[in-house]
Amino acid sequence: MAFTIYSLCTLTSLACAWLLLASYRRTGHRLLFWSGWSFVAMTVNNLFLVFDKVIFPDVYLLPVRLVSALVSMLLLLYGLIYEKE
């Protein structure tokens, strides 16, 4: 059951990243660019969650997950602060 939930979260964040980056290609709005890359990092974070909890439960991947979550939030924060329309 956990694998299903974690996989659905990964697929959802991947779909959000794809939609945001596709919209950026159409419109050129920079905030969509940073939001899309933030969701790419969230997808990586969710992949590490699947690896940590389901595939390799004996391996301690919490620091890697935390770094990927930090990168994701920093990308979004940078886009929100420095991209003006």
C-alpha cells in the first residue's frame, strides 16, 4: 500500500513539473520555469522516498531526501523573490 501511495505522489509531482515546464515553453514566463524545476526536484525527492522506504529499507537516505527537498524549496523561493513580471 505504501508503494502505491509513494508512486502516485511521484507521478503527480512529475505531471506538475511537465505541465509547468510545457506552459513555460509556450508563454515564456520565468516563474513557470522556476516552479517547474522546483517540481522536478520534488519528483526526485519522492523517488528517494520510494527508494528509502520501499526498495532499500535498510539504507538510511534521509539526508539525501532532505537535501533534495531543500533544493526544491530554494528553487521555488528564488523564483518567487527574483522573478518580476
